[in-house]
Amino acid sequence: YGSFACGRDIKGMHAARAARENAEFAGGVPEVNDYDDHEVHIQEHTAYLLSGRCPKEAEKNVCEHIKIHRQKSKEDANG
């Protein structure tokens, strides 16, 4: 059967999930999962902040979420 990821754009799936999270920031800080590609999520959320589409009231939540991704990415790198 091959791997589940075979033929799938995993980075694209992470980017799409991050885009869905961008729509949730007005209501809080979405959960960061261990299986997230943290670098892809950081890029997508940062692009959202820079796009001018992020409401002012959501900026704090986006920044907190990015901070968590950075922490988890650092943990992953340190083993």
C-alpha cells in the first residue's frame, strides 16, 4: 500500500492547516501539535501578520502561537 504520505504534498497540507488556524486567531490561540511542521506554520502565520488581513485584536494571539511553534521547533532540534 505504500506510505500514507505517498503522493501527497505534506508541506502544502501543513500550510493549508496553518491558513485555517489564521481564521481562528480572533477567538483565541489554536493548539500547536507535536506533528506540525513548525517552520511552515511560522512562515504562514508571519505572512498572515504581514498581509494586512490580520485584525489588530488577533495579532497578540498570532504572536503567542508563533512563539509556541518556535519553542517546539527548538525542542525538536535539541532532541
